[in-house]
Amino acid sequence: MVMEPQNGDIAVSLSASVASAMACLLPLASVSQQPYLSELLSFTLDRLHKEPELLRVDTERIQRQMLEVAVGNYRAFISAADALVAIKEEVSSINKHLESMMCTK
């Protein structure tokens, strides 16, 4: 008994092969974008139409989280910046001292 492929089976197989072929053909900025591209190629047309809005919502959420982290860690950022300035000044002082020692030989 020979089983005929169902329309859904053909569509899934075709969709997978098209996604695979497109992933190889499309030039990307980085390999890290390949999974997202493969995911996009698997979406329905309705889902693709929703993607820009979903990305906008994600962007706004991430920006809010970054702002919360920045505000919550403000003192730590200022302390780190002050420490970096102090370290830079100390290294500069050490370099000057070493140069003066080399010149006096």
C-alpha cells in the first residue's frame, strides 16, 4: 500500500526546504542572525504582518529595562568612572616616573 503525501506534508516539506535555501542565499551581517531569519521564514503571512509591532514593543520594553538599570546603578556607574580616572592618572604617573628613571641611567 503506497501512502500519498498529504497537502500539509508537502507544504511543511516545501516550507522547510525554502527556508533552508533562503538562509543560505541571503547575505547577513552576521551568523547570529541566521536563527532569526529561519524563524521569520517559518512564519505565516499574518504573523509576518505582526512582526514589526512585536519588535517595537520588545524594543520599548528593553529600553525601559535599560533605563531602570541605569537609574538603579547610577552611583555604581559614577564610582566606576571615578575609579577609572584615578587609575588612568596613577598609570600615567608611573609611566612618567619610569621614563625619568630610564633617562637618568
